[in-house]
Amino acid sequence: MAGGRGHRARRLRAGEDQDHHRRARARARRGHRPDLVTATAPRWWRQPTPIGELLVVAGPRGVCRVELPFDDTGIEPGLDGGPERDDAIAEAFDAWFAGADRELALRPDLTSVESPFRRTVLETLRREVPWGETVTYGELAAMAGAPGAARAVGTAMARNPVPLVVPCHRVVASGGRIGGYGGGAHGVAMKRVLLEREGLQFT
């Protein structure tokens, strides 16, 4: 069943030197957000996960792009140089998928999101809807200060540049329906898998 505020689903609820990365990983294990990237140029790499291989791009402000397996165009992200993994970020993904951490404590870089409304929606979702909970499009619109803007929230979810980091899989349709995710049956199936990881069942 879907949920949210007033309609909640069930809650089954490197860098520049090695020392920097050890400190970052230690902070991540304690539940603090790591200092994600110290280089000025963005890094990118392919991240193996149980749901398939992600394409991750991160810069000095945080994770700026995540492509899910069904989104990936198969081409590299148009950045200079070859792949270079950020260990702190990659290990945070590994821990989240392994179930060691309930929240993916990574800082998103939303500067590519030009619409202030969409940025507010994404920030609200990340801040207010934790592991094991869902929210409907309409509820998220109200939480973001725009009651009645459910359709615009749907657009913000569809254009989310950092899925998982900003957990748009937790936004569902009204009436207990799972809603879309990335377009097509493959995306909906992946959304169901992600929600089931958090103890949430949808028909």
C-alpha cells in the first residue's frame, strides 16, 4: 500500500590522499555525509550493483548524475578523460545496496536543475521521505509548498538527474498504485524491486 505524510506506506523501516578517503569512509559509516570529491573536474565511473550497472558522475559539489541501467545510452558521459572512481561515493553505493546503510548518505549536486520549483521538490523529497516510506505526487507537491501541482512533481521526478541519491522511487501514484519510473515496464519493475528492498509491497 502507498503512503506518505498522512498516507504512509509500511515502515519495515581518492580525493587528494589516502588519509582523506579513510576519514571520508569513516564519516560515512558513522552516518555522516562524506566529503565527496576534492578534484575540480568531474569524475565518472560505472558502478556494479544488484540492479545492474549504474553510470555515476560526481564533482566537487557532490553526485551530479546517476544513470540507471534502463536509462544508460551506452555512451560515455561527455567528460574529459577516462573513468575514475571516487572510492567514498562508490563504497556508499555498495553499502546501501548491501543493506548496511538504510540511507544513501551522498550529497546531490542539483545545479543542472534549472527550475527552482523542481529543485525544491527534489530537495524536499530527499529530506522528508526516508527509507521505508513513500509519498504520493500530490502529497509531495503539498510538502514542497505547491498543493495541486502533482503533475509538475511527476515531471520533476522524470527529470531527476540523480535517482537513488534523490529517491524518486519512493514517489508513487494515489490509490495504492506504484506509478511510473523511468518509462516502460522495465522501469516499473525496477521501482518495485527498490521498494521491496525497503519492505514495501505494491500490487
